[in-house]
Amino acid sequence: MRTSMNCPFSPHADVVPPVWAGREDQLRDWSDVVRPRRLAGLPERGRTILGEPGLGKSSLLSKIAGDAADHGDWVTKQLRIPSKSDPLKVVAAAVLKLADMAGLPTKREKRLGDLIARVSQISIKGYGLSLREADGPEPFTSLTELLVEIGIAAIHKGDVVVLIHIDEVQNITDEHMLSQLLIALGDAMSHEIQVKAPGGYLVDRLLPISVYLTGLPDFADMSSARRGATFARRFATTTLETFGDDDLEAALQPFVLSGWEVPDELGGRRLVTMEPGARDGILELCKGEPFLFQLAGEKAWYSGSTDVITREQVITGWQQSARDEAAGHVERILERLPGRERELLDAMIELPDEDRSLKNIAHAMGFESSSQIGPIAQRLDTNRKIIARGRLYSFRNRAIEAYLSSDWPDVE
């Protein structure tokens, strides 16, 4: 009865798993703030959602995009930016598809035809277009103009938001390409037009365009250093962190209380339930990591075919199929850290919990003053959400702490 075809866990990027955990603040921000304000023509910044690998950034945006599509909004697919690629080409191709949704190519206006032709060239030539064809408008200008036309069409359509999602933004390492892209998106979001109010008078309003950027924490440094206050005015940044057990327990509660409905072999429906011990086992193993939560659930599902998921099945599935992948997941996060940041984590691990002051950590790293490692600690806290600063320092990321200080991900 429990098969790969009905497994409700999905440790895969870009997928919205049926067993959804947490991120309610970000989902409500979209449904209660971003979408209604953009529909009303009110100012609302785009959103930048950053975080270490495995925290569910892409899944979160897939869920938001799904909600937008259900409302009839015009939504781009996830625009992933590969390393060393031209982001303007990727975005231009997506904007052309939005123009199709808006019906712009069917309008017999030479101005629109010329604009679509220019953006079509950007989708082929990208950023280099501005270097080879200096007599024409720069790519970001044409992108902005077409986005404005799409936003105006959305107003005429009524109750439609244009949602653009760009992923892996940390891969945009060329300062000039990043500048052109952010300006094009920001100018479209801040563009005002006049519309006629019910009383017959004209009022200014913004276009119903919203942009979400997702990527690794490194992008925070890139955007703040290169775009400064302008970027902050146009995009609000959230850095995701691992879950607390309450969020994960709530996601598994339907299994424990009433069971998860799946098709049976006779064309009917049956319920798969979960022992409280199995639920607790998944929480203990995943250490609050969204990816590891889905991974532990999936392997437990495949470890048996009965109506009840047991703790033994959770442990067996983890040991046989998930342990090495969990270790690799944490190792990849640690390998990305600059040397000093990794040294600070190692120093914290060597100190007892009650001695983890900044001064003691600095001395353990060979520094005389705590001020010498202050910026390093700040990055690990504010940018990466791996540690929490205070009078005593602690780990936010429990998987990293467990990996460095115990035999986890091995279990008995």
C-alpha cells in the first residue's frame, strides 16, 4: 500500500511536498501583504529569500507561485540562473512568455511590435547586446518597458498580479549584469501610471508586479555592497533558518491523529498512520532541517508496506538509505564556509555550553580580542543563521552542531 506512487514526502528541490512544514510567515506575507498591496497599486517591495542549501527556498516559492496561479495571476516558471550564465537572456525569455499571457503580441501596434522584437534580441544576445549595439537602448531599458506594458495589461485584465521568481541569484557575479537586472525589475515595480477612479478623476497607482529573488546567503553581501540603499528600498530580505520541532510535529500530526489517506489496490482509500515514536524518531534524526525532514519521512515510508509507520522503520530507513546523504548535506554546507567561519564553529564545539562567550571563542581561535572575530560571528548569525549570538553563543543549526559534536547521522 505504501509505494513510490503515493509517498507524501519529497526531498527534492522545486517540489511542493504534500507533507508541508512551516514557513507560515512567508506564505502569509505573500497572501496578506504582497499580493493585495500590489493589486491595489500600493507600494510594496520585492522579496529576497536567502538561506543555506536544503532550507526549502525553492519549495517555498513553488508554493507561493502555485497560490498565485490558482488566483489566475501571470507567473513565470522558476528562473534558475546557472553559474557564469547571462541572467538578462533568461529573464528576457520569461518576460516574452508573460507578454504572451498578456496578449501583447496580438495587438497591432508598431510600438509594441518593436519593443517585443528588442526583448527577443535580448533573449538571444543577452547583456552583450548593449556592448555591440550602443546606438540602441540598453537591455535593461527594453526589459523595463515591456514589463510596464505587461503590468498595464494586468490592470486592464483585473485582479491579476505579475509574479517573477529568479533563483540562484548568487550566481550573478558580474556587477554590471546584476545592476542592469535589478534596475529593470526595480523600475518596473516602482513605475506609476494614472488610472481613472470611479468618480471620474485620475489617480496614480503602481503596477501589479512582484519579484521574488532566492539564493544562497552570499547574495546579501553582493547586493548590499553593489546596490546599497537602492536595493534595500526595492527588496526586503529574509534569511531562512532551520525549523523548530513544533513546526515539524504539526506537519506529522495528521499521520498520528487520523492517518494519511492513500489509494488501495481495490480502487478505494486506506489510511496510513504513524506511531508517536515514529514521529519523534523523524524529529530526532532531521535536526530541524527541511530537506532532512523530507528525506527521513520518505525513507521511513519505503521501509515497510503496512498501514502503520513504526519507529523501527524510521531508524531502518535512515540507516540504510538516508545516513550518508544526510552527512553529505551537512558537509556541503561546511565546505562552503570561509576558513575563519569554520574555525569559529570548531572553537564553539570545543567549549562547554556554559563557556561559549565571544571572548572565550576568540581566545580558543588564537585571538587576543573578541572584537577581532565579531564580524565573523555576525555573518554566521545574521547572514547564515547557523549560530545565535548572545551573552553565550549557541547553534541555530542543530544538524551542524550534531555533526561536529556527536556520531550523528549514525544512530543505534
